[in-house]
Amino acid sequence: MRWEMHPASALVEDRGAMASWDRLNGQATRQVFMDTNAISLALKHFGCGRERLLIGKCHEEIFCMAVLVKSGLMRWATFQPSQLPLGAFLLCPESSFEHVIASLMRYLSPGVITLSFTQIDPFFVARPPDRETVRVSDHVETGWIEIPDDFEDYWRSRSKNLKKSLRSQENKLAAANVVSRMCSVQAPEDMPSAVARFGDLESAGWKGKAGTAVHAGNAQGRFYTDLMVAEALNGNAVVHEYWFDDRLAASNICLVRDKSLVVLKTAYNESLDHFSPAFLLRRDQIRLACDSGEFNRIEFYGRKRDWHTRWTEKFRTLYHVTAYRNAALRRAAGLVRMLG
């Protein structure tokens, strides 16, 4: 194994590096949010300029690529803005993660005391064991839905409470003469307004009060707009919206590839919470998948919540890996965690 280090701007400026990243992602995750387009946009909007692209080669074949950034004195970590579900790390499926960790630590030495790989999906990189110098820790449980061919088959598997609740919401909407509908926004020219509408929903709720909402004027809004326009041109983006008459009630920002739909962001009109618009949207999203065959899997990539369990029984645990220069440093870090 040998390593090369380049400025992470290579993923924007170097066509060879861009092609290599996308080729490796085609083997590693195939997720749209791990393509160079998404990673480069994340670097543009959330990067600090000190990120580095690490390329691992064996017999001139690339087996690993990662965007790393110094997170402190002699501490390195994968580039991980919250808008990316996984850390910017790609590994060829045939490669050993344990060997990569050890090799990369040697390459970065002596200028490294810890190296962290954040939010790794065990679907793509098998979880390695703890070692004297390697700590593996749970991040979050995350869920997904396997969608059958027939919606009624899926719906029969759901709880009576869920079905009764949604029937009740629809009856209330009908009594109020409100027409509800789901629509799919897929055209590139329609994405900026769809993201802006999403931002209006999120900004009007608790995230707006907390200052963490997407809106057209902040970095998050610009990132999602750029991403969704670019991926709509590739046929990989959709915004599912749920409307009550001419009032937007809920919205999902999604990426799709290989019949797998990844829900990046969810928002709903909190003043309409008594009608459960987010649940009505999720049900109709699943019905669309069954009827159209456009996708057969929905990935959430968010922390498991009670509402997830109403839609699926399938969960897995994303994990972090932290490698230490030596066992004494790992023990000291463990002691700090215990005392802190």
C-alpha cells in the first residue's frame, strides 16, 4: 500500500481525481451523496480550505480514497458536515479496513495522534474489531424500508394504530373540504423553488427558532439547491411534496439511484401537525414506489425515532472508528471519557 495526499480541491479541479473517486464509489457505496458532485459541493459550502484528499494505491490500483481534515492538534478526521449522511471515505469492498487504518496511520505519522473515520455504514464497510490502538463505537441506529411490489401487502403489515390514525386524518381533511395530494418535483429548473419551499416550512418551525433551518439565504439552502439542480440533470433527484389544497403541508428532499431512495431532509408545516402531513406523505411515497416501481427501498440515514418503527422493523447501526498512535493514548482517551 502507498498513499498520496492532495488538496481536496482536486475533486473539483482535477478530472482524473474526480473520475477515480466516482469509479471507486461505483464499487464502494453507489450512493449519489458520495459522488464527487455532492462531496465537492459540500467542500464549497462547508469546507474550511484545509481539507486533504488521500488516495491509497496497491500495484497502482486505487483501493481507498478519503477527504480528511485536521480536527485539532495532530488529530485528523474524515470530512463530515452534517448534510452528508456518511463521512467522505470510500473503500474497495475487497480491501481490509483494518489494514487501511494501520497503513494510513503510518503514512500520516509522526504528525498524527488520532485518526477518526465518522459515520460509516456497515452495508458498505464491515465493522472492524476493537484493538489496543483502535476504538470502534456506535453512532446511531438508522432504518430503511424494503418495499414490496404490492402496496396492500405492505399496508397489511403495518399496525392497526397507524392505519386508524391516517384514516382519521383523511376523514378530518374531507370534513373540512380539503383536497390532499402528493406531487413529485424532478425537473432541474423547478428545484430551486422546491428547496425554497422546503426552507420556508423548516424555517417556520422549531428549527427556525433554533437557527438550524434550511433557507435560501444560508449555506445549507445554497448547498441543497446546487445539489438538487445538478442531480436532477442526472435524473437522481426528487422532492416529494404533500399539499392541502394550495398549502404545502410536508416535503422530503431525496436522492435516488439503483431504485434506492435516500431521504436527505424532511419538513412539515407544524401548524398542521394535527393532520399528520408527514405521515400521509410517507404513506403515499411508499404507495408511489409500489405502483410505479421507481424505487424499492427507502433509506432514512437519520437517528432512529419512534415514528420510524411505525414504518419498518429494519435497522442497522452506523459506527465511528478512532485510531490512536499507541495503546497508551487510547487508554488515556478512555479515562477522559469516563471522567468527563
